[in-house]
Amino acid sequence: MIQMFLPIPLLATIIAILASVYASYTDITKGIIPNRLTFPLIGVGMVLNGIYAILIGDLWYLILGLIITGVIFGLGYIFWKMGAWAGGDVKLFTALAALLPFYPAVVSYQVFSHTFPMEAAYPFPLTVIINSILSMLPFLLIYVLFVAMRTKPHLLGELLSPIKEWQKNLVTTLLITSAVTISVLVVQVINYPNLILYLILIYLLVFLISKLPKYVKAGLIAVAVFYSFYTYFQVTLMGIITLLLTLIAIGMVRKLLTSVSREALQDDYPVEGLEEGMILAYKLYQTNGEVEWDEKGFFTKIKETFAKKDLTLISRPPGKLVISSLAAGLTKDDIKLLKKLRKEGKIKEEVRIKRGVPFAPSILIGLLLSLFIGDLAFIIQQLLFNVLY
């Protein structure tokens, strides 16, 4: 019965995709997702689902759709209050939930006896949110490269520096390869093949071998790698190449998420020229009458946390939060306070402002992945389950 009215879910899907494409365009070019797009979409979604509920004779389809839409809006509102999402992102997610509260079965195919798209147990709009968040990293890479090439080309060299440091990564690769080889031998001797045991042994051996004297370490690695090549030549060669490329990729991702993105997506801006909605790059704290910027990176905070054994250092430095760096941006009172602090000489003439990274393109990617591949978190969970069991 439902298949007879498939054009309505298909129509809602087409509208959702086109709307996300347009939202991505306006978010990239103008930095906004217009209300004239999202508000009508919410109404269109409710009308289409109402018609569909009447056609299939199931009023609960509409009621549950409205409930799911309300939950997504509430979740988005919480993220907005936390400063993670902008208002336009919340409204776009709500519009997509109104259009597609349930998975629209518009495609179906099989890969290695697995049916795609893979659906999770929770509502489809949550899948779109999860996939959008997971899609942020590749889009961030593209966006940072775009900004760097246009305004700060020197950052490309820093992003590609892990490739230039291939010798260092090769040494690390050989160290891990030797640890894997020794772990395989140990497991064979005790005759207890287990993935967790392998991982523990590899970690311990990497740590222990790295602490050995220089020449002893080099000799042990050389013997282990030679034995691995002698025993499993093709597997060892492919493993070394794959691991080397993986380490280089991890190094580039780390650069992307730290120094490169920080420089590409931040600019110094005069305090006198600040406007509402601009987003500070760092939070401002006050301690004993003095103010300081929280400019420390995440990895630096982790090191300090372990050194001082104080978990609060991960999230914030000591003192009272004066101005946050939330996505909602600066208010009139924030700007007034910053100007006062500048006149008092407590902050510099310029402050660091973040470029807002458009989230709508990631929402578009997340929607397409959800429609044609499925829930990425659920797929990853299934892959891990198959590997472990």
C-alpha cells in the first residue's frame, strides 16, 4: 500500500536535497542560511507528511513526524545554546526533519551481501545529524585549503610538512612493524590468538623498544623487520607502505586541526571595528582583576592536565569567564567591554576573530550519505563488531 504513494517521500527527498544545495551556496558566499528558505520548508514538510498520512490511512505517521521534528529542534536549540551551531544550522536541520522524519526508501542495493543504505534504530533525522558531523572533517580540509590558497599560501607548506618529514615517519613505521612481528611470534608461542592481546602487546613493545639505547633499538628493529620480510614479504611490504601513508595522513590531519586551521580561519581585527555576531578565536578570563586569553591548544592542555593532575585544565584556565567564543558571536555588551579593556590597556589594539566555517555543506554531504549509504556510525559499529567477533 505504501509503495503506491512513493512519489510523496521521493518529492520530499528531492526538495530536501535542493534546499541543502541552496543553503550550502548561501552559507559559503554570504555566511547565512536564510529564514526565507528554512521556515517555508518546515511548513512544506508538515503538509506533505499530512497528505501522505491521509493517503496511507495512518494518522500516527504525521503525529510521530511532528514529534521527531520537535525533538530535532529541541536538540538543535541545545547545541545553539552551547555555541556549537548557528541559528541557521538549527533551522535547516529542523526543516530536513519536517520533510524527512522517517527514512525515505528511494534506493536499495547490495554490496557483499549487505543491503544499503544501512538504517540505524533511531529516527532518520538523527542519522543526518551524525553523518553531517562526521562529514565536517573532509569539508574543513577543503575549506581550509581554499582559504589558504586565496589569502595565506604559506600555510600549504605547513600542511604538507608531514610529507617532507617522511624519514621520521618511516622510522616510526619500522618501529611499529617490528613490534607487530614480535607480537605475532609471542601469540604463536602462547597459542592464544586474540585481537585485544595483539593490540596490548604492540603498544607495550612500541613503548619498550623506543626506550632502548640507540644502537640496540636499531639492531632489534632491523632483525625483526628482516625476519618479517623473509617470512611474509608481500604482507610486510604492503603493511609498511600502508602504515607510512597512514602516519603521514594523521600528521596532516593534526596540522589541519591545529596550527593550519588556526592561522587560516583566524584574523587579527581592531577592537574599535568589532561588530555584533563576530566570533572571538579565544575565550577571555579574569583572575584577580587581570584578564587573559585562553590561547592554549587542546594538545597543550592535555599535557598540562597530566602534568598537574587537574582535569579542569582541559576545559578552562583558572578564573572567571568574561567573554566566550561561542558560535552565536559577540553581543553589544561584549564589544563595549572589550573597548573598555583596550582603553585600560588590559588587552591589545587587536583581537583574534574566527572565520565562521560554513556548516551547511556538511549538512548536504550528511544528507546524501544518509540517503544513499546509511548511518555511518551504525556502519562503523558493524565493521568493528565483525572485526572483533
